[in-house]
Amino acid sequence: MYCVYMLRCRDGSLYTGITNNLRKRVGMHNEGKASRYTRSRMPVVVVYVETCEDKSLALKREWEIKKLKKKQKEDMVSRVSVDPASYML
């Protein structure tokens, strides 16, 4: 199973990605090994998670989210409750 996730970066920006192991991926982001974007904006915390049945659906959903305006993404984040600690290594 894959998931689409959003991270809140140190500068307040949001990063969207997909993975099949969110805990490991967040660890990689916080080690500066996952993305050039988050590397200079660490630490990051998980603020949104959406599960998908397979990689193809996750990629499509990621693309849909990335096309949204920041306000729309912030609205998505505000409607869910995520415990960032549960995704930390």
C-alpha cells in the first residue's frame, strides 16, 4: 500500500510526496537524503496522510494535490488530525 503525504517544513512551506514506508521516508527527509527541497528546510513533520491502493493511484493523487493552491492545501491539512510523532523514527 502507498500513501500520499504532506510535510510541514521549518519555513512553513508544504512538501507533497508518495511512499510505501512513511516512517522511513520521513527519516530520510530529516536526514537530508530524500529531497533537495526539504534538505534546506529541515526539520519536517507529517501534517497530512492519505492512503492509496497502489503506486499508480498515489502518483495521480500526488499530482492532483501538487496542482492545488497553497490555501487549498492548508485547508486539507486543517481538516485532518495527524500525530507527527507516529511517523518519526
